[in-house]
Amino acid sequence: MVKIGKKEKNDALYKAILQLKDEQECYDFFQDLCTISELRSMEQRFEVASLLYDGMIYNDILERTGASSATISRVNRSLSYGTGAYAQIFEREKNKEK
């Protein structure tokens, strides 16, 4: 997986995200930052990642989310070969539920 190089990213955006205090601020910030289409795409990819992480098969994910097989495959590659951020978030959520 290609990683964003230091010179290719804008640290200010990531630092700004870390400053958000609660869920409402997060919603507001991302609504200002992104188009509805971009938000829906990110939400869909996150849902697909969660379902893949939980062991759901492609066809069931496609039916449940409406995501294309290409999107599901891309997200699966991120889960398998990415930075591990998805797994980290999912594990944190599971630990909070306990």
C-alpha cells in the first residue's frame, strides 16, 4: 500500500482533527470540509471495513451496504496490508463496550 509521504500531506488538517472535542464538533467539521458524496463514501468504506473485520463475506457486504466489489476489495487490501489503523479503532471500540 502506498503511504502518504511527509511532503505530500498537510499536517495542519490532521492536527485540526485531533483538536475536535466531541462527536458533534466532528460532524460539523467534516460537513464543512467534505461534500456529502465524500462523506457518504468514507462512511461506506468504514462500514465495509467493520463488516470485513467481523468476518462477513463480500456478497453479504455488497447486499447490506451497496458498496461495489471494487470498494470492498480495496478496503480489504487496506485491512490486510495497510497501517493497521482500522484494526486499532475496531479493537478500541470493542474494549469500550466491555
